[in-house]
Amino acid sequence: MGYEIEFHPVGEGTKAGDAITIRYGQSGSYKVIVIDGGTQESGVAVVAHIRSAYGPHTVISHVISTHPDTDHCSGLREIIRELPVERLWIHGLWYHAEEMRELFSDKRWTSRGLSDAIRKEYSIVEELIELAQEKNVAIYEPFAGQVIGPLTVLHPTKEFYLHLVPQFRKTPDCNVELLKQRNMWLGPSQKGALSQIFKTLAEAATSWTREKWTEELLKEGAITAAENESCTVLFGDFEGTGVLFTADAGVNGLHWACINAENLGIPIAKARLIQVPHHGSRSNVTPTILNRLLGPILPENSPETRIAIVSAPKDDEKHPRKMVLNAFRRRGVGVRSTQGTRYRYHARMPARTNEKAADVFEYYPEVEAYD
């Protein structure tokens, strides 16, 4: 079996996103998977690339929407409109309103009223589902343990997902006490205040500090939004080559992905290609979770044994964070970046003309300081 995994460029400046295409199988019977579609503009570009590189009559076996952020799911509308698609994997946030009702603070919600309130806030998700229904595309929700071609869903479980939706920034206020009782509360910053924290950090001038190989400065306690923690995390097995797709997952989501991988007998730490979470943000990884995902820190200047890819805009000065790149490099993982180009990881597939190797990030002696 041959395979090729392509990370497509998405966004400019500080507006990042993900768009990934996978083609695998044997010549004449290849199958194609799309994971996220980035913005509408990048969705158009992905459609053009599939027609040009894979063939004008390519059928998409699976389209996967990892979470409802517009920089990941907007472009999928173009995929479903323009290409024949067999299956759409997407979480219907409002599907389980009855099961989630007690997790919202207002006890007056009816199942129908809550469903309508959530659906109203996620118009792109609703549009994707309606497009799929119009074109007779089969629709599934990706929960841990499900198999999608060569991919296995590692996160979220349905239970975890239903406890995250009430903590999304655009859903009604959640029942904090009940979530705390169930040990599912992510913290008050997840409902609104976090966006202001990110805005403040983005506006602050970057200061720099020295970072030695033996003195990792990346902190524990990283936080990200509940939407990110709900991301579909996937492990691909391409004839023994493991690939980990993380989307924008944070420490909680990655932690549960590791647990579910262990339960499923999947050697997640042996992945040869790893997607750097959330465009290289330091809000999504910690030394502890990286040790679990990648293994411990290696001796200084150890050779690169695996590859990571980060989706980041070409003009974004803050992503990927150099502190995060160093953390991957310490663990034997060399990072490549899209930053305006397409990155292709492949084996036993036809050569491409004018294909350029991606630049590899070196170890940075200076990194962004915490404010």
C-alpha cells in the first residue's frame, strides 16, 4: 500500500487553520480522506488540488470535521459541494440536547429549545450537515474507538464530549457545580474570559529569554478552550507507519487520547509523523503530556528520529512558538511547517514535479518569554 499525507497552507498573518488530505491504497484503487478544510479560500484550493493531483473523478471516502472552529470547518463546505463524498464525520453539537440538559444552569430548557439555541450558534456545522443530507452523504459522529479507513478515533469519548459542549464559548451557561462534581469542569476561564486572555497575549510585545537544552522552560498547567479539548484526535496506521493527527487538542484531550490509545492497544508514542497541536501554541502542550506522546528528553543534539508538522500561516510571528519547537526537538522530533506551502509525507506513491522539501526548524537558543 502506498500513502501520501498532505498538510495544506491555510490563512495569513495570525489567522491559522488546518486542511489535510490523505490518499492511500494501490494505483487504480486509491481512497481519499479529508481532515478539516480550513477557511473557505483554502477549501477551494484543496478541491483544485484533489482534482489536479488525484484525478478529476476522485471520490472522497471520508470527510472529517475535527471541531466547529471556522478555521477548520469552513472549507469543508467546498469539499462537499464540489466533490463526490461518501461519508461525513462530524459532531452534531445539538444532537444530544436531552442528554445534556442537566449540564446547563437554566433548568427551564426543554430539549427542543436547547437544541435550537445551540444549533443557531453553529451555522457552519448546520450547513455542513444540510449539504451532506442534500447530497445523500452518510453522516456519523466520530467518537473514540471508531475506525475510519486506516484511522482510529482516540478522542473524544461520547461521555467526555457531552460534558464539554456546555463549556463551549457560544453555548448557554453551564451547570458548574454538577460539572465539578463529575470532575469535568475545565475552569472559569473557558467560558468567555479565555478569549480576552488570548487577545491580551497577542497584543503584548514579545520578549525573549535563553533556553538551554537541559532546562526546558515550557510550563505545566497549559489551558485551552473547551472547543479545542473536544477535537477529534486520530491515529493512522499505514502498514506499520503510525501517524497522529491532533488538530487543536489541548492537554486534557491529549491525555484522554493517550488513555484511549492504551485501552485500544495502539502504540501512540511510536507515531512516525505527528501533527503539532493548535498551530504550535504553548497553550496546548506541557512537558508531561509531551513525554507521554513523544517520550522523554534525549541527550543534547540527538538525531531526529521522527517528524512533526505544524500548520501555521507564513506571516505569523507568534506561531509556531519556538519554545514548543524546542520541546519537540528535545524528544527527537524534527518539526516542519506549512507557512504558505504544502507539506507532503509519503511512501510508495508517484513522484511530483517541482515538489520542494519543507524547511526543518533547528533548535532555538532564545525563545518567547512568558509575560
